[in-house]
Amino acid sequence: MRVGPDGKPRRRYKVTTGPAAVIIAIVNGKLLIQWHYREIPNEPNTWIWELPAGRVDAGENFIQAGIRELKEETGFIPKAKEEVKLIFNPYSSPGFTDEVKGFVLVECGEQKEQELESGEFLQLHLKAPEELKQMLAKGEIVDLATLLGVYYYLYTYLPGLKGSG
């Protein structure tokens, strides 16, 4: 039991999940996004838009996990591993879970075969900025990590490219 700022004991419950990598994958200037089947409570047969993502395994850091998950879920490998970057790593829901999500930026190179886990169903899509803006406007993206990654791509990554050219 913890003690709060007021000096009184506080009982808190926390979901323990461990860290996860979320991949902002760029393929020829477009964002790679997945149409992913998810079993969401009270919403059977749900497909949602998500960025590639997955758990950080023991001994891995966010970048290593991001590269591995990108290969498993999409078949893509980075153009240059040394240019893969950890952009930020926020808590998913402080006070509720210990999950930290490391957002990894990857310029994709060659695509090989996917290595999906049993029971994993997803379809890969490349989206241009205008398509993503329309999806945001229509509320089609409901996963918070994906929203954050899409906003990063649209409003930090792309403007950075224009500023460097």
C-alpha cells in the first residue's frame, strides 16, 4: 500500500503488462497501417486500424523489439538498422497500468514473408497523408497508440522532411 501526498494510505490496483514497441513504419513515404482483428470485450468480431506493435521480449530494447515485430507482422525489414529511432516512450495509462510504449520510427526496405502468430489476422495497407487525415476526421482510428503514431507521422515526421529539403 502506498501513501498519498496527504500522508494517508492509498490502495491502488494496477494491470501489469510490461513494455511494448509501436512501429511507425514508412514505406515509400506512406504510413504502413494494419487492419487487425481484435477480440474487444462486448464488441465481437472487431477489426480495427493499428500500427504494427508487440511486446518487448526479455533482453530486448524498444528498437530491437520494433524491428522484430515489424518483420513478424509485416515482413518488412528496415532500410538501415542504424537509422531506426526510438521517438518517445510514454506510459499507456499511468496509475492503471505499468505499460510503457516505445514508438519506433522505421524507414522500410525489402519486404519478405510475414511470420504471424497462430490466431493473428491482419491485412497490410499503405496510407498517404490525405487518406490518414480523412480516417482521423471520420473517427475510424480507435486505438490510442495508433492515433499517437499517426499524428506523429502527419505533424512531426512529414513537416520535418519538408524542412530538410
